[in-house]
Amino acid sequence: MQRTELIDYLDDLLEVSSYQDYAPNGLQVEGRKEINTIVTGVTACQALIDAAIELKADAILVHHGYFWKNEKPQIVGLKQKRIKALLMNDINLIGYHLPLDGHAILGNNAQLAQLWSLEDITPKPGLVRLGKLNKSMNMAQFKQVISGSLGRDVLHLPGGPQEVQTIAWCSGGAQGYIDQAIEWGADVYISGEVSEQTTHQALESGIHYLAAGHHATERLGVKALGEHLSYKFNVVCHFIDINNPV
């Protein structure tokens, strides 16, 4: 398919115009016009670029691309090395940040809800989601469910009831939204990262907090998006999970 066709489709599918983001969404580095093979991954790090070169990919589709607000504009150091590799191999870099968190089906948060079998998802403003388990569960058991589903140990900051059912969550570095989860009466709030004050917020507000990993909570959206593109346009998509413990 043509690059312009792909970008137009993704911009429309992910409703890019609805978001005010921290980085440009869509095409970030221009490569060849014809796209047959796409590598998808969470972050456009050098290891992902090297894998795409090995696979002779025409495009890399990621959640974390380049050109973030407040970063230095100079193309030097790691940024120069990465962009040089893309340009020398004529590979397109395509990134979608908040739109890929928020999509109702393919987004990170929607995919997490499926992974954890959450029901009765309540529409809320912003990216934080609220849902329920089909029946209450012991918190220790629920923690094991989350750890098992993501393939990593999660950090548990206790504060809520022993039996939990109402769950709020937001992928990535969204620990600051714990106040919304408290306001909505969630038993547990799950995000990717954690801050020093999160410990006290959870304990004093009667809510459990699970820090499940920024990378781990943002793998599913870009993987699902690649699978969607492969089915719809008959392009080859390779999801490559570059390990990141954070």
C-alpha cells in the first residue's frame, strides 16, 4: 500500500485531531512510498530499528516516537544515530501516542480491559477507564492475575479493601490520575509507573495501587493495531517486543 494511504487511514482510525499531544502523531520520519512490511513496537529505540532493518521493513509503527515537547531540537547523539539509520535504509517512522492509548477497541486501555476480563466499562472523560470484575476477588489473587497477564511482578501499594471488584486503570506513566480513581470509588487503580507520593495517596485514601510497568501496559495497543492493519490491507506486520523492565 502507499504510505499516504496508510497515514490517512491511521489518522482517521485513531481520531488524531481529537488529541492535544506531547509529540507529533502520524509520520515522523519519511521513508519509501510503498509499504509492504511493517515492524511494530512500543518505542523507536535503536534495537527496534536494527530489527526492522534486518527484516527489510518499509515502516516502523510505534507508540513512543520522536520529537517530544521540551526536548532539545538538535539532531545529535542517540537521536542522530537513530534517524540516520532510518534515512539510510529508507524506513518510515510512524508514531501514535495518546490516540493509541485512547482508542475504544485497539487502544492500550481497551486492550488491557480485554486482557483482564473487565466488564461494565464506564465512559469517563480523558484516558482513565473504570470497570468491574464479574465477581469480587481477593486482592492478593487479583495482583497475581495482573502479574501473570503481563509477565512481570507488579508493585502493590496497599490501601483498599481485602476483596476488590471495581477497577480503574490507565496505561503508561499515569500514576498522577490516582485522584480520579479515588473520586470514582475504585478499589484498585492500575498504571505503569509510580511516584513517591503514590504510597501515601493509596494508603490514606482507601485504594490499592498497582504499578504494572510503563512498557508492559503499553505493548498491547500497537500489537493490536499491527494485526488490524495486516488483516485489512494484507501487509506483513511483525510485532517486536524489545524488553524493558520499567
